[in-house]
Amino acid sequence: MKRLAVLASGEGTNLEAIFEAIEREEVAAEVGLVISDRPTAPALGRARRREVKARFLDPRPFATREEYDCALLEILQQESVDLVVLAGFMRLLSPVLVKEFYLRIMNIHPSLLPAFPGLNAVEQALDHGVKVTGCTVHFVDEGLDTGPIILQQAVPILEIDTIETLHQRIHAVEHRLYPRAIDLFSRDKLTVKGRRCYLGER
Ligand code: GRF
């Protein structure tokens, strides 16, 4: 059984969806711990309610991003984590962590990458006037939302959409897509060659 660390800065609705999928036995993994860079992140409460280890790692004592990530790395190694799941973690990971965990860190992003990377992806899509957006689960590399893509799903943009309504529909799709990607990883079904990620045994 693969052991996950979920990193989240905010609400943690994706974390909740992962917990629920594990409970329904749709994901062959366990959440070993949840880490947040914000002490009040609701994600921490969601973990504690399930008696899963929840840890606030305060960025303030660390002078640089690398130092913070070294501390993070130490925790992940101590906890024998197989996969790091970024679920609304609002920090860019430094090479220190990415190198050590390459192809073992996933992220979910609310657009069809490579379109609209970075912050405010839903707003970017609306402002651009695209008719279709969606969400992407990808492995994390050293760039900003640039790593090999695991799964994507499209979400049409309606004329009446606001940032909130569109984000809500994207979120609903995320909640199904992320557990699927984690389950594929957990069952050793993901193979990456170059930029392409193949699903299934090869
Ligand atoms: C999601 O929209 C995800 O795509 C982005 O951050 C948001 C996290 O939402 N990376 P939640 O905290 O899981 O509700």
C-alpha cells in the first residue's frame, strides 16, 4: 500500500475527495500525513478529524525556499512517503525536493495545461475567452506547472459563468480526477517516457 503525504494550504476539498475515495476503496493508498504552510488551513482539520497526522510547517523561521524544502524533505523521508500529493499547496517547490522525489510528486491545476499555468488559472481562462478549460493532474518538475501530464479533463465554459461558478464545476471534476491519478500511481500503472505519461502496464 502506497503511503501519501498531502500538502495543502487551503480548504482541502481535494484532500477530502481523496479521503473519501480511499474509504470507498477506489484508491489503493493511505494518507500518512497532511502538511500545511498555513496554521489555519481547513485541510489540517480534515486530517485531524480522521485521526491522520496533521502538521503545520511554519515558513517564517526559514530564510529561503530551499531551507524550508529541506525541512519538508526530512519529514517526508522520516515518514517513508511514497507519493507527495500537492492539493492547493501555494508554494513553488525548489529543486532540492523535486530532484529527490521526481515522478513521486503530483499536482492538480485548474486548467488544461500548458494553457494558463500559475495563479488564477480560472480567471485567466475566462479573461482569454476560451470556450473550454478543465483541469490537469501532472507530475511536478522544476518549472511552474510544466511536468509530465497524467490525466486531463475538459470543462466547457458557459456564457453565464463567473469565476466562482466555473471554479465550482472544475472543482467537481478535480475531485474525481485526482483520486484516479493517485490510484494509477499506487498500482504502478504510470510510466513516463520523455514528456509523455503512459497509463497501464507496459
Ligand atoms: C484547486 O482548484 C487546485 O486545482 C488548485 O488549488 C485548488 C485547491 O482546492 N491547485 P482545495 O483546497 O482542494 O479545495
